[in-house]
Amino acid sequence: MAAPSDAAPRHVYHRAWQQWRSDLRLGLENLLLHKLRSLLTMLGMIFGVAAVVAMLSIGAGAQQKAMAFIEQLGVRNLIVEAREATNSQELQRIRRLSPGLTLEDYRVVRENVGGLEGTSARKRYGPARLIPKPLGTLPVVYGVGASYPGIEGLRVVQGRFFDSGEDAAAAPVCVLGSAAKANLFGAGEAIGRYVKVDDQWFHVIGVVAPQLTVEGGVAGLPNEDLNNLIYAPVNAVLLRLENTESALHDQIDGMYLHLSPASSSPAVAAVVRSILNVSHHDAGDFSVIVPAELLAQQQRTERLFSTIMVAIASISLLVGGIGIMNIMLASILERTREIGVRRAVGARQSDIVRQFVIEAVLISFAGGLLGIFFGFGMSRVIAWLAGWSTVVTIGSVLLAFLVSISVGVIFGAYPAVKASRLDPVEAIRYE
């Protein structure tokens, strides 16, 4: 008794599949019968999907690079940046209240803030001349502590980094960034050679791996090429290069604080601000940057940016959907007699609806596929011409494709229902 009951559903499914397959074949034949009209109808979908994919790829590339840069800063780090005055009047006002960031500030923070696993002061110095003469832009000298590589995730690929003893002794040694090494020595060996910074010779003892750099800077950080740097002991930079007696510049211009896993970045940042505000008399000449907060903010910005980009690009899809509806309505007028004949020989209203919805979906499906390839090509061309980083994600492709199919269903439904409601007798008599 079980065999007939099992065979009945299989028969129903087979019959439904035959109907769908027949309608698919009929829909393809109708579209191929008017190739140019079908292609012109697809253009709205092609450009709409391409716009969604290209815009999302541009946004994803920019956001991915920014977030990778923030992660490179270290989500367990705090960075204190000196805020330089923009004019002499502002500088004089600030100097009446605060001497700027100093080594004493660094020592007070290091001794009074708990949960620190590593710290480093920083002094940035822009040399007037270098020997060997650079092939490009003059590298910037970074005076940092021996613990700086562990804090910032620097990886030494040749030689070594200087140690705390060399820092304390203000030893004239340096480590080159990847671009600085190529800038000064080209493809030649750099370890063991010397670099003359203004009037001081520094012995090259190491080269670090390339780092990610974001054009335009991020949230208060200086905009500079992190690969075109010369790292030297901070005491050597202060004693051998910088005029520490000048009141025009801060003694140091930055601090790096690496927190323990149990420490809260916002809480420690608040303590650091309080300590420095007391010694600086609320002069507002520094900023505390919390990469963990920047990362969370960047993720929120990415979601908002993606939403806006999709909304803008969806306008093109809406125009494409209107084009599909228009051409389907025109097709109904052309095929009124065909619809009447099908209804007269037994076709139900649902069969007519299915036929025209399938045709609309085929148009949007083909347009969506072509739009994905076109959008992928657009993102590559934009990356090549503008030098931007673009990333075509699976999510953006699926989103654009699903929206295009949905547009076909939604805008094809009304013409399909209208076609199904035609009176068979009047339809057959239609000329």
C-alpha cells in the first residue's frame, strides 16, 4: 500500500518540474527572439549591479587598509602625541602654561600608571641633509626606546635592533626602514655601513620589514611613510641631533604605552590624561590615542559607509527594475493573442503569471551576472588608474546579485498578474 502513496508525490513533483522547465525554455526563446531589446533592458541591471560591486569594493578596500593599519598600531597600545601649535601666538600661550611633552612626563607616566608591559618615548627629527644622498624623499629620524619593536610589532629582517644599554649611552647606531634602506643604499648591503645625519655619523646595525602606511593619517596620527624612517636611540637623537634647549619644540613628541591583557584601554587612557593635564595645566598640547577605540569606530564607519553606498547604487537597480516592468508591459501587448490562445487551451492564471515572472527573472539574472563581471573589472580599473586599494568581497557580490533577482521578481510581478487577468475571448480577438 505504501508504493502508490509514494509514487503520487513523485508524479506531482515531476509534473511541476516539467512545467517549470517548459516555461524556462519558452522564456529563453522569447528573449532570444528580441536580442537587442533584451540587451537594452538588461543594461539597467548590468550598470546597477556593477555600481554596487564597484562602490562596495572601493569602500571595503579603504576600510580594510585603515583597519589593518589600526591593528598594526596594537589594540593593547596607547599613544600620546604632542599637539604642535599652528602659529606663534598659540605657541606663546601654550608655553606660558606648559613646557610641552618632556622626558619627565614620560618617567612620571611610566612610574604611576599600572598595567604597563612596555613603554617607549619618541622624538621625531627631520634632517636637513644625509650622506649617502637619498634617491628620493629624505627619511625622517625616529628616536625611540629599545622596547619599541615589541610595542609596535616591528620585525627586524636584517641585523638587530639596538638594546637598552645603547639607548642609555646615546650610542650612534641606527636601524633602517625598508624604504629608507632602498633610498640610501639601493639594492646594496646596508648592515655595517654608516649614515651621516646632518653632522653626526650613525652606524647601521639593522633593517626592519615593510609596514603598512595609510595615506592621510588616522585620527590624529602624523601622515608619513612609516617605511622611510631611520630608528635611533631616543637619547642619541636628543643629545646628538636635537637642540633640547629650544622652547619652540617639545623635548619629546610622543609616548608609546603597551598595556597588559588585564588592563582596560579607556581606563588607562583616562589616568594618563589626568596625569599630563596636571603637569601641563590643561594647556591642551597633547592627545591620547586609543587604537582599540579607533578600531571600533572604524568598524562602525565601515558599516555606515557600506549602507550608504548600497543605497546610492540601488537607485541604478531601481531604474533597471522600472525598465524591466516597462518592457514586460509592452511584451504583453505584443503577445495578447498568444496569452488568449494559452488560456483557451486550458492554461491557468498561475501558468501565465509564472511564464512572465520567469522571463523577468531571466532578464535580471543575466543582467546580474554580467553586472558582477563588469563591476569586478571596474574595481580593477579604478585601482589601477587611481592607485586605490579595492577589495571585491563575496558579500558584495551576493548582495548585488540577490537584489537584482529581487528586482526582477518585484517588477515582473505586476505585468505578469495583468497578463493573467486578460479575458481569453477578448485576447484572441485582439489585433
